[in-house]
Amino acid sequence: MEVRKLSELKATNPYLRLGTDVSELEKSIQTLGLIAPLVISTDNVILAGARRYQALLNLGHTEAPVMVVDRNALERELVSIDENLVRKDLSNIEMESHLRRAKEIYQEINPESEVEIQTPSEAPLDDKKEVKKEILPAEKFLHMVSEKTGLSPKQIHQAIKRDELASSEVKEARKNGELSLSQTNEIVKLNKEEQQTALDHVKELPIREIKKFVKLAQVKGVSEAIKSTPHKPFQREFLEIDSSLKKILKKLKQLQLEGFEFSDFPQETQKLVNELQLLWEENNLSIQMESKTPEVVEQFQ
């Protein structure tokens, strides 16, 4: 542990998260002091602690305790990623990208598998034989990260695969809120060139239609799948309404079995239902899908 002048430190690490709100951190430092030191490389590049560094500068501090890490470039990068993985404000896209890169680095640093000696606990005391179990670097990495992040090894594996398989266009669409996680999981089953071709068509489709689209594209190609999958305006919104109304209908039937009547609902609820019925009748709404949603209106009467 050393003390370094903040003016000597370099905030050039691309993994640093500068420019964020550190007001709460400033209050903590004023009350308790700096609990965790900044982590830096031997050439004064900050590897971890960018927000602490920013808060100290804002408070007018000129020095800070630091921990100097004398490692190679890959290990320094892994330190920075490790710091980010336990943060709560990473987006899903950032988390997946960090996990993928961390796995690549870990496997490059640890290319060999390990052998763990296990003794079956269920075996009799006088007949316990040691069993050798091979642990691959990828498996060890998943369990290490699981302990740090609280994510299951399966979730981590899926996140890494999603980042590996998704095209840059799909990642951007997801970042902008145009694709959900479920939609992304389906479209990445296509290769990256196919994803780019299909993106504008499928991002407006509900998940069940995307599943059909992908299966067809894998057999007949994306162009044929686009021709065979009609693009209906607001189809996703219609299906969301359809699904919600079906849930309402199911709940109403359950309440009806318990002896509840529509008149038992609060006045505001009755008013909303009547407005829905009026809207339905005035506009003659028809979703033209596999649905029986008009039953909901009838049930409300």
C-alpha cells in the first residue's frame, strides 16, 4: 500500500467509468474516509476505482492510498473487468461484453485444465476411493464469476454466448430498447450476416413469431422467411393487449367461481372496463389473430 498524488495518476483505462454521479460516494468519503484504495499499475494507470478517484478530486483531495499491481497487460485488464463485474449500474450489454472478454483473458492466462481429487462422501468409511475430476478453465471461470456476481454459471454462459453470437446491429438494437432479451436469444441463432438482413423485419415481431421466423430461416433462408412472415403494424402491441386481456378473463372466471360479481369491483375499475367496451364497439377492433379476446368484454357485462 502506498500514497500517490492524484495528479500523477492516469485515468486512461477504457474500462473506467468516469463522468457518473458520485455525490453519494463523496458523502461516504467525507464521513468514513476512503475505505478501499485505488488500484493502479506500475506506470500509474488506474485499473480500478475510477469513481473513488473522481470523488476525491471533487472534494479537493490531492493524494490517495493506492495498491500497485505489478502484472502483465492481460492480468491488468482482468483486474479492471473484475472491478466492473461487481458493479450494479452496468447495462446488460456491458455486462455480457465484460464477461466474454474476461473469459478470453482467463483462458489465455490459464490454458491448462486442473485435476481435483475428490472422495465420494456416500462411500463406506473403509471403501472410500479417491476420484480424479478434470476441471476445465472455462468451468472454473464460470464458478469464480458466479461467486462474485451472484449469477448462476448457466446465466453467465448464456450471457457470454449471446455476446459472441450477436452482430453489432443486434447489440445496438438491444441497447436502444428495440429488442428484448427473449427476442435476442432467438435472432442470434442465425449467423451475423443473416441477423443484419432480418433485424428490421423481426424486431417488430412478438417472440413466438420470431421463433417461427428463425426456424424457417434456418431451413429456407432469411429472404424466404421474410416473404413468408407477414409484417403487421403494431403486431407486438396487439399481442401484448391480447395476452393481458386473456389474463383478465381468467382472473374474472376465478372470481366468478368464488361468488364475485362485476358490480363488486370499485367504481374506477367498472369505469375503465366500460370505456374499453365502448372503444371496442366504436372502432370495431379486430386483431385478426388466434384470439378470443372479445369474450373478455362479454364477461364484463
